[in-house]
Amino acid sequence: MGFGVRRLFTNKSKKDGSITTCRFVCCKEGVRRANKGVHNVVNRRQEIRTDCKVKMGLVNEDGKFKVYDLVEEHNHVLHLPNTTHMLPSHLRISDVQAQEIELAADSGLQQRAAYEFLSREAGGRGNLGFTRLDLKNYLRTRRQKSLIDGEAGCLLRYFQDQKFKDPLFFYDFQMDNEDQITNIFWVDSRMILDYGHFGDVVSFDTKYCINNAHRPLAIFSGFNHFKGGVIFGAALLYDETAVSFKWLFETFLKANLQKRPQTIFIDQDQAMAKALREVMPEVYHGLCTWHLMQNGIKHLGNLMKGGSHFLRDFKSCMYQYEEVTHFEEAWSKLLSHYNVQENTWLSSVYTLKEKWAACYMKSAFTLGMRSTQLSESLNANLKRYLTPNININEFFTHFERVVEDKRYNELVCEFNSRDKLPRMNYSLSPMVIQAAKVYTPPIFDEFQYEFNISLACSIKYKHESEAGFEYGIIIVGREVQFRVLFNPPQKAVSCSCKRFENFDGQKNARSDVILDVKENEVEQDPKLIRIRRHRQLWPDLVYLTSEVIDSEEGFLLVAKGLKDLHIRSIETAAVESDGDGSSGNIRWRRPWRLTEAGRRPRRLTEAGRQRLTEAGRRRLTEAGRRLR
């Protein structure tokens, strides 16, 4: 049986601040005061106080507390032993549990799943020490504390932390007339590196809004040499006007030393198209075919009822026809068959045919990209973690997780390409063998598909002259015909399909040197050293903890040794930061520390450093030797 306890009062000495007297009472002591300012309350909170008289008074006599007042009889029913953990006086979230709660929240776990995990880890909810409501309140308090400086302060603090971790991190703001932040752009060193290697074709999308404020999230993305998605940069926009887009495109080019892509895919946003024409007029602007299809369903949904094949015919005009004449014939047939010659939306789309029709786009370098689905897939991943009431700190936490997922997928592909041999359907062909050594597995599979088609090709006609050779090529079972040109002096071959010009994906695609905005060489992974150190230290610390957790003497030995090491490591880090002058205005995150509850850690002086005995260091060294 049990009951909750409250501290009614505490008196302290005016001389040294020590406690002289105090009194503890039952949690049901007293009665609730009437709220005179509130009337006609429909659902009042249930009463929990019963004016219980149980109390215990303590007085300090010569450093020892003695009971001078004690009442033991309760006037209410006591709680069962298996429910005492729900009492407010028994609820407490320890520092370790708080760290685990924050880690679960940052990992995207829902509160119910996080609470279930922690309760299983503790051996049951009764052993956990807090309820799910306490977990919810803790996370809410954490969010409120993180926003104590406002969104602008949180942004600056986040970017400064990223700049400290990654010196090549780049960010920029756009301010309005009232000096308020409107648009934000950021890019880390890995994004700069990826754009330097794979930024020839870019997908740009702004269709996702991060919270109830409806701030558009703009993402620059593209393909890597494994045909996987990579992120080149991101921005939070105040609005989707031509002025905002122009600033964003100029800032994006500034972060990448004015390197422009060859092709960029966007949707049918007129403000976006206007900004692109002003900032990057020489770049080929392609329209996202997926957005075209969605707009077609929106404007011409009446033509897609009753078994109509309008959508199928419209797709054929997008993807199927390699020659302009065939496309024009199919488009005219589409308009006449469905009687939509006067439709304004189709007329406006036709004027932009060079940006979406396959016969026109085959001369552009696209790497097979035809839509902004890369950005859409990233938005879908973000949607799993983001909620309408998310704040700016939580957004960046989840955004970093999604970015790391994309990068880890590339590592998995890199590992598989080195660990597994490619599937060669023509293992005796010298060309296939050479391609398997040059291309990554996804690109090699596409090469084998084209190689297989080449076996079904035949020459329909040929014209030979001193200027060059021209061949008409047909594929068995297909009506399409291709024109192949060969220039002997230049040893150049070209085909009317333009497939070879759009083909890329070599294994050494990351071999070039990429520079940042300050023309410094961008490293492959600036966090690699930190990851390696963490990988080396973490298993030893976990194993050492498991070895001494059942021994009081061993626990005290390791705790003291870790405390001493922690103090010395803070001093070393402070000396290094002072030496390189990198502290600046960065707000340092307070590290984990071994201190007693309620005590503020003191700064170590020279005299305190001398008091660290050699005996304590030898004990820690011996413990580490036994660990190894």
C-alpha cells in the first residue's frame, strides 16, 4: 500500500543556508481553493484532496534531522503497490531516460512507440518511473525551450552549429523592408560535392509545405551514378513569386561557383519559369511530365470518362514518338478525335512542346529524367515525419535524417557494386566485359538492354562519301527508323535517337576535385573522422559499463575516472577552439557530465587539476587494460 508525499515548507538558516526545519505531508493534504474568477464551469477537474492530516516534521539538530511532529492515520484509501509508480511524487525522468526520449523523438518514433520501447527496456511500466503523459509533457517543454530565442534565433543557432561542424557549410537569407527573414537557403559540403559531380541535370520542386504556416520547401535534386536521388540544396520560401525564385536561383549558383546545370526540370509555374529565364537563360528548361498529367486530369477530366483513352493517347504524344512529323500527326489526330481543337489548356501546352515532347527533348541532356519525381519522393519521406505543428528545430532534425537516408543508400549501392559481380548476359563479348568494368550496376543493366536491342538491328540503306557515312537502321518488329552518321576524320558516331549523348554513370564519377564558394577543396565526408572516433570509443564504453554495473566499487571507480576524463577533455577542446578562433558567437551545446543532482559543475582551476592523483589515473588505466 502507498501514498504520495509533498513538501509543505522548508526553512533555511540565514548564516549558511542550511535547512533548519521542514515538513512533509500526504499528497491529499488540504482542500482545493475556490477559483473566484471562474463561474459556470461545466466539467471541473476531479477532486483529489481529502484534507488528510498525515504529516512529518523534521528539525536539524547538530547536522542530524529529528522527527518532532508525526501523524500516521490517513482518511482515504491507500494505493496498491502496483499503482504507486503513478503518484506524482514517484514520477521522475532521469537524465539517461531524458536522453533516450530525445533520441527516440529525433529518430522519428511516435510517442506511443517510444514509451513502449522504454518500458520494455526497464522491465515494465511500473519500473519506468514516469507515464506516457509525462513523456508528452517533457517533449513539449523541450520544444518550448528550443524556441526561447524565436524562429530566427533558432535558425541562426542551427546554421552556426552546422558551420562549426562543417566549415564548408553555406547558408544565406533574404530580408524584407522591415529586416525580417523571408527566404532561407542552405547547402552543406556534401551537397556541393554532389552537385559538382552530378549537377548536369537538376530537378526543382516547391510543392511541399512544412507546417501550418504553409512555407514552401524548395529542393534541388538529381541523379547520382547509381540512378539514385541526391540533394543539391534546399530552401524555405516565404512565397512563390518571381522575386523569391530569382533570389533563390542566384544564391544557388553563388554557393556552387556559378556552375550552371545543362537541364533543369520544373512544373508549370509561370513565376518560376520567369526567374529561370532571367537567371539561367542558357539552361534547357524541361517541364515535369507528371505535373502535366495531373493538370491534364484537372482540366480535361470530362474527356476521361466512360472508357475513354484520352489519357493513354496524351501519354503517347509525350513519350512514344521519336520523330517530329510523327508527333505532329499524333497530336492532330488527338485533337480531332476528341474534338478539342479550341481547348485553351491544350493550346497552351502545345506551345511548350519543346519542353515535354520526347521528339524535341532527345537533343537535350536529361540522363533519362522527365519529371520532378525525385523531389516528390523526398517530400513523401519528409511527410512521414513532419506534422502540421512542427517547429523549425524539429524540421531540420527530420530533414537531416532524410538526407542521411539518401546518402546511406548510395553507400549501400557502392558496397554492392564492389562486393558483387555484375550479371553479364553476354559474358564473351569484349564490349560487354569492358562496360561492366566502367559502368555502375544500374547503368550497366541499361547498357545490356541497349546491347540486346542492337542485335535486332539491320541496315536498311547506306550512303558513303568522302565527308562521311550515313546509315538507315531499323529494328526487327518495330516501325521506327534511325539515322546513324559516322565522321571518319573525327572518328565520331551519332544517332538520331540521341541515346548515347544522354548516357552516363561511370564508377569513377566522384574522382574530380570540387571547390566551394571560397574555392576550397570540398572533402568527401568531413564527418568521417568523428564517425571513426565514435565507432572506436562507443563499444568500449558500453562494455565497460556492463562489466561494472553490478559492483558498487567498480561503478564508483569508473564514474570517478570518467568524470576526471570528462573535465580534461573539456579543457582540451576549449584550448583547441581558442587556438583556431572558431568559437565566435556559436552557442555551445552543454556536454553530458557526471555531477550530483542539483549541483552546478565548477570550473577546474590549476589547484584542482593538481589534486587529480596519480592513483586515480592508474586505477582508470588498469580498468581500461582489463577491458582490452
